[in-house]
Amino acid sequence: MVEVQQLTKRFGARTAVDQLSFHVAPGEVLGFLGPNGAGKSTTMKMVTGFLQPTSGTARVNGFDILEQPLEAKKALGYLPEGAPAYGDMTVQQFLNFIADIRGLSGDFKRARMQRVIEDVHIGQVLTQRIDTLSKGFRRRVGLAQAIIHDPKVLILDEPTDGLDPNQKYEVRHLIRNMSKDKIIIVSTHILEEVEAVCTRAMIIAHGKLLADGKPEELAARSRYHGAITVKLDARDDAAQALKALPDVAEVQTEEAADELTVFPRNGAVLLPAVSALMAKKQWQVHALYQQKGRLDDVFRQITGGAAA
Ligand SMILES: Nc1ncnc2c1ncn2[C@@H]1O[C@H](COP(=O)(O)OP(=O)(O)O)[C@@H](O)[C@H]1O
Ligand SMILES: [Mg+2]
């Protein structure tokens, strides 16, 4: 368990984290979602013991971060923002160094080293100096050091930031694979990442918790929830006719020239009526689907336009 209680951090007059409280259970992958400056990194630094809270505390695996910091830290793996590492060490030297600091030794140390090297696929760069690695490999080395002691709790600060789409995909895949028996907290300002890896999302802005739920629950609060998007040639005629259907609140033409989105009134189900209309008019329809709701829409709504 991770239990955060009234955690607060002030830097001078600025309150970066404001009485944040939440619990995370094993198996959960919690996404911290928020605009830049929301307080995500500061929260992570306090939970991992890198920053002293102004007030409040947290328990990690049952240990209070202020009263039993060593025990709390043993249960934690942490990938700080930007995945800092010692650039003049080789990957092998760095992991060896971290394993020693973590108190691993003998057969267990060898087994763990081998395991993480396999898990994050860094076998081919072991003898390379860290500052000569590509960003993708550096991030994998960062992940390797975070999990080398097989911690129960893994805290990853923007683990895919600055990576290319393939590398992002890979890191997300690694995170999902590790999630079975761990608690993972990931910060991101990429909404698609939350949908891809998180079982739960917390929207944070100005150091405060603004929403907490399953990504699909949050997305269901979007005005796009249940909206129907249609791609067809007769867009303008269709927009007219769709507007006249019962339970349609609004028809919006999308940037793509042949697309429009029909929004339901009061959560009404529109799909049958919309498809029936398309059939009756014999319009050539290229695509028609019901939207699940958009997390980015909810995010903008909740954070008051403080952009992701
Ligand atoms: N060491 C510091 N000294 C002063 N202000 C800080 C410090 N670290 C963070 N802040 C401020 O605290 C707020 C939250 O920052 P941060 O936790 O890094 O946000 P996020 O990770 O969500 O982008 C920001 O306004 C930031 O400028
Ligand atoms: Mg940050």
C-alpha cells in the first residue's frame, strides 16, 4: 500500500502540493495527470524521500516516510524526471553500483542483474558508457536501476518524456508487464499514455487533487461520451438532417472535411437513430462510430484550460 496523508509542500509563498491525500493498492497503475507545474514531481520527491514535506506524510508498504525512511525507501523504486545517471559509467558499472547501494550481494545480486537486463532489453549496451547511449536506452537503464531490488512500489516521473513513438510504446509495454504484483505511480502530461497504461488516473492542478477514477470513468464525463462521429460525402445535408433528430443536442463539423460529430442530449443513445437515418437517405458512409469520451476534453474542462 501507498497511503498519502495531507501531503503539503510550500516553496516560500508558493504552495506546490496542497494537502494531497490518496491510497494506492497493489496491482494499481496510478497515473498522475496534470499540466506543467501541477505538483506531480514534487509529490513524487516527497513520497520517495528526496524532499521533506512541509506538512503531512506518507506510508509506503506500511512504513512512514518520516519515521522509518530507510524501510520505506527499501520498498521503493524511483525513476526521477529525465532519468539521471552517471554518464561516465558503463551500463554494467552503473547497475552494479546501484545494486551495491541497494545492498544486494552474491547469487541474488547476480540473478537480479541478469533479470533486469533481460526485462528492459539492455543486454547489447552493457559495456557502453551511459552518456553515449540513445535516449531510449538511457530511459531503459533508468528503469533497470529503479527495479533492480524488485521493489513493491515503483514511482516513475514522466518515464516516456522525450522518447520517440516506438520508444514510448516500448516503455509503456514494460510498465504494463511490471504491474501485476506492484504498485506503480506514473506521472505524465500525455493523456493517451494514461489510457494505455493506467488502471486509475488522478488529475492534479495547482497541487490539488481535482479528479480520481478509472480512465474510462473520467472519459465518460466528457461531452464526447456517447457522441457519434460520421464520415460521409453529403456532410452538410447530413448535418441538417441529424440536427432534426430527437435527443440530438448539437452537430459539430470536424476539421476533416467529410466528418461530423453528433452530441446526445442528456446521455441519450443515438447510434440506432443515426444509422437508420444514414440508411434511409442512402448516403455513402465511410465510417460511423460511437465515442467513449475523451480524456483530453475532461482534462481541459477540469483544469480550466491549463493546457496539457
Ligand atoms: N525546488 C523548488 N523551489 C521552488 N519552487 C519549486 C521547486 N520545485 C518545484 N517548484 C515549483 O512547484 C510547482 C510544482 O512543480 P512540479 O512538482 O515540478 O510540477 P510538475 O511535475 O507537475 O510539472 C511549480 O510551480 C514549480 O515551479
Ligand atoms: Mg514534473
